[in-house]
Amino acid sequence: MEEIELAGGGINRVVRIGDAVHRPSAPWSTATKELLTVLHDAGLPVPAWRGTDDQGREVLDYLTGEVGHYPLSAAVRSEAALVSAARLLRRFHDASIPLVTRDLPWQLTPLPGAEIVVHGDYAPYNLVFSGDQVVGIFDLDYARPGPRTYDLSYAVYRFAPLASAHDGWGTIPERGARARLFCESYGLDACDVATTVRAVVSRLLDHVSYMREEAAAGNEAFARHVAEGHAELYERDAAYVTAHLADFGA
């Protein structure tokens, strides 16, 4: 059957063949399979693992719906979508707890203070939407044991959003209110607004360091991202959030 390359991969070439997604296998595929299985068994809308094809690629279910590519649609920008994403992230985290102490070959080293398994890149572009509701989560390559704030800070950064170039998302107080709404929807017992907003700065700067390290090591995808100015953008956003910590709830 025809291979249809899926947009937005960024790092890997991912194709759709019929109702399945085929993507390169990796040394951490075993960990990905275990996480997908646990989440799927818990009723989370993640792609089911189907095995490997004759080229050794991972084969997963194709999730139908609208991926949150930028520029985001009005439905994906809505408060309803934000609430849906926050509630689903809480379910993801809670379901992952049994894997925190498992010895699995994660791509990246587990983070200090691990409470759950983080998605690692929880943002609209790794979610599937039906209208204003999240109906799918994919791309778990950066999953590993870590603290809840690791995912929460990046998700709030993306959904509030807390970026310096906010492209008409609203005033600073309005975006601060969206940050609080995300935390409330996730559950304030585990998502303190001030802690989450403060964590955005270190989360972005850690990502910049990782991007530059990978680029220097010869990773062509990250070298391209750095050349396109992504690292500088994250640094500007970290400075912007630092300047507005009080405004955003910290």
C-alpha cells in the first residue's frame, strides 16, 4: 500500500500505511511499547502497539482527527481544549506510575524526583483533537520517569501560552488565567500554579541545552532546529516568563 509521509515529525520520518503508522525503531522502543501498553490498558487514547514491519519499523495505530499543528485552529485554542488536555495529562501521569521503578531502556536518563512517567513533549502538536476535545496522544520518544512539573510546565507554556510571541492569544492577565485554569483542570492537589510557572524557565533552558548538545554531536534534525533559531526563541521566551512571573501567577 502507498506510504503517506506524516507532517510535523521533525526528528523521524513517519509514514501512514492504511490504518497504521510506521516509524523507525530505536533502542528505547521496548520502553515505548511498555508505556503504550500500560496507557492503552488504562483506557488512554494512545496508539496501540502492533509490532514491527518487514523493515523493522514500529507499527502503531493511526489516530484519526486534527493534530494541533501551528497556527492552531480556533477549536484547539479554546478553553475547552485546554481543559481537555489538562485532564488527559493527569490521567496519563496517574496511569504511568507503575512504570516509574521499572528498569526500562528510556531514551533519556530518568529525571530527579520521579513521581510519574513524563510524556516529555506534551503540546498541541503531539495531540489529536476532535473539535475542542483531545482524542489522542502520540510521540512518546522523550518519555521517562520524572516529576509532574516537567510536563506541566511545558504544557502550560504551550497552552496558556506563555511565549513572548503570543500572536493574539490575549493579554498577560488573560494568559495567566489560562495557566491557572490548566492547573485547576489537572488538579491543584498536584499542580501548584506558582511552582509550575516558575518551572517553565528551567524547562525551556534545559531544552535549549539538549538541542545544542545534540546538534554539536551531529544530530542533523537538531542542527537544523538550532540553525532555524529555535534555541534563541526558547531563550527569549524563558527571559519573557522570568520578567512576568508575578503576572503569570508565580
